[in-house]
Amino acid sequence: MKTKIHSLAKQYAQEFINVRRHLHSHPELSFQEYETSKFIQQQLDQYGVSYQAGIAGTGIVAIIEGKNPGKKVIALRGDIDALPILEANDVPYKSQHEGVMHACGHDVHTTCMLGASKILNELKDEFEGTVKIIFQPGEEKHPGGASLMIKEGVLENPHPQAILGLHVQPTMEAGKLGFRAGEYMASADEIYITIKGKGGHAAAPHLTVDTILVASHLVVSLQQIISRNNNPFTPSVLSICAFNGGFTTNVIPSEVKLMGTFRAMDETWRFKAHELIKKQATELVHAMGAEIEMEILVGYPTLINNETVTGKARSLAEEYLGKEKVDDTELRMGAEDFAFYSQEIPACFFRLGTGNKSRGITSGVHTPTFDVDESAIEVGMGTMAYLATQF
């Protein structure tokens, strides 16, 4: 099976490089992936793969049944949305939609899933079980397409025993994979605070409530939530990233708005911290004579890579590519809505190396110069197909 998958992945490599370039040229924002969804369906039709479309709007689930389809069910997932970024690359496949770009590699993820679909469908008489391939919208936007697809039953009928996903990694050389078992990526929640008080002339602060001063104290104070309440051996981050108030040099504004993010690796601490943030913010602001409006928008949960599933996936990846091509990857405080799947069923989310220093392909994700070494596509689609057949 390994030899056959290697052969098919190599045979179809250029075809799927072209698929990736089409997707990269035609990016669409989260939950607006209408043409992307149509293109994926057209590709699946060409391969002869059955699917259900229209899940969470633009999502698709393909089903490939091997021998004894009820023996096991393995799910694979690829996200399909792009980002609101103006592409700066001068390449033939540059985004044709100004201000929208596949700057997080979802074009590669989708391509790898399509490639795996074609390979698996050609080999369906040679492996046992069922493979469920999820093409998911809206990874980049709250509440996350994964949460919506789960609500619409993507993990049922049939119910997978495990789910696998990959993500591009520009700091890892193309041809390599990275794995980490256990806690892998943080939860991510959004914080919105509005501080209100009587504004007035800056020369008469005693007649006002200085919302700038109140907000400044609050920004500093909130850092104690982490440093004096969280277990120091459990990573957590609270960052206030926007401070908006005032419009001139001599007016104390009546309103200041703050925005930030809270990240955690422990779900119990995560929600305890929410209450501490609300309590500390409210009491400090009131003590300084101002009023406060506050919302914590609960986002993606912690991504947990199941120890058993990740261990098996890594072992199979080493078998497929060779041990020298498989590395450990680091804990990340970034977030990913694949975490919703990991909270429901055993999961493994791993990294696909896409960098190439010798060719200058080093830009990070979410930047206007992000690109990939396209040789990674053959590795990604072949690895996914192999894992699905051998799990």
C-alpha cells in the first residue's frame, strides 16, 4: 500500500499543484467560500467520490468506502477559507481577488484533502473501513466552521473513531512533518471593554472622570490575572491589543474602548480566568468613578492531540516518509478551530513543512508575502491517504 500511494502521489503531484494554484488565485473569505465549494464539488465529481454539500453553508463531506466499510471510520479535515490580506507576491497564481489572500495555507490544506480523496478512491478495494473527508469553511472567523459543522452532524452517520488534520508550517522545510501529543494549541477568547465617564477639559481633570487614566490602570492591572492567579506551569496569555479613546490634546474623552485576547491551555482555568477578569475590571473601574461595559466572546477551545492517535499517526508517518522526515513540533499559543473536533473525538493535528530557505520561501502565515514550496503537496496528500488506510 505504501508503494502504491507514493506512486500515485508522485504521479498526481503536478495536477494538484495546479489545483492549489487555482485555489490560491481565487480566495474567498470565511463563510463566503461559494466558488471554492463549487470547485471542490467539481473535483470530487471528476474523481467519482460521493459527497454531501451545503453543511454550515459552504462545507462539504466526502465519503469513501473501502472493503468492510463498517469496520472503522477515519475522518480527515481541510479548511477552505482565506484571509482579508492584500497579496504582495509577484507570482502567476497571485490572488485575483484584491484584498483577499490564502495567507494561512488553506489552499494547500484543501488541495491535500482533494489529492488524498483521489488516491483513496482509486485504492478503495484495497483498504478496509470508511474515510470521511471534511472540507470545512470559516476556520478564520468566530464561531469557527468546525463548531457549526459539528452542530449539523458532521461527526455522525457514520461516527469517526478518530480525526486527522494538517497545517502548513513555513519554518519547517518542505518534505518534513511535525507532531506533538497532548496539549498543542491554546483556546482563544476575545475581550471587549468600554469605559465611560464624564469627559471635559484637560485643564480641569477634577471636573471629569479621566477615562484614559482609568483604562491605563486597567491594562496594567489585568496582567496580574495571569501572574498571580494562574499556575505558572500552565501556559496562558492575556494581551490588550487595542486602546482607543480621545481625539485631541486638550479633551478628556467620555469613552475609551479596549480590545484584547485571552489564551489558555487548561479549560478549567480558562473559564475561572473569565470571571476574574470581569470582577477585577468592574471593581477597579467603579473604584475610580467610571462605568464599564464588558464582553468576553468565547472562542475556540484548547486543541488536545490524543496521545494514542497522535502516537499512531506519527509512527505511520515515519513508516511512510522515513524517521528523518518526522520531527517534534512545539506548543503553540495560537488557536485553531480544529480544536472543536479534538474536544469531541480522538484527534491528531500535525504540521506540514512548506518552507524552503534556499528559494527564499520563509514568510510566515498571515503575511502578504506568504507562499509555500509546492513539493509539500505531494507529501501532504500522500501522508493523509496513507494514514487513512492504515489507521
